[in-house]
Amino acid sequence: MPRSVNVVAARARRKKIMKETRGQFGRRKNVWTVAKNAYEKGMVYAYRDRRTKKRNFRALWIQRINAGAREHGMSYSVFMGKLHAKNIEISRKVLADLAMNNPEAFKAIVDAVK
């Protein structure tokens, strides 16, 4: 009896990965084994960097808040400590946006905690 292989499903599986690697450079886009490795590695990077992105943005917000606070004679740690002491709950994302785009509002917050 001849061997039975499910070519339809196998081709669909390969086609799905080849579609994902379309647009990549060299053999990564058209050679199955290379494309499969590139796809898997890309998924690993995507998973890892979804978490790394959160860290990077938090660090950016802290730098912006620190720069804004230092313009008013206060360090970041002192500013955040006084915010928590006064029970003012504003996220770092919002504080950073205010420090960058709305310095008057940020100055009002600094004056409120002084």
C-alpha cells in the first residue's frame, strides 16, 4: 500500500510561514529551512521586545520628568517622594507628557508638592 502524506496541510503550513517572511533579505524569504528559522527567531524577538518596550518607555518618562523637575530646582527622586507624600496619583506617562508639552501645568504640580 502506498504511503499517505497530507500534502495539503503541509503546504498550507509552509505557505503561512513563507508569507510571514515575505520582504526579508536574501534566502530568508524563499528557502524553506532558512525562512522557518528566520520566522521563529523573529517571533522570539517579538515576544521579548514587547516586554523590553515597556522598560524603555518607563526609562524615557523618568528622564523627562527628571529634566522637568530639575528646571524647578528638584531632583526626580525628591519630586516623586513628595508626590506620593501628598497622595497625588499621576502616572509617569502623564507627568512626562506634561513636562514636555505643557510646562505650565507641570510647574503647577511642582508648586503643589513644594
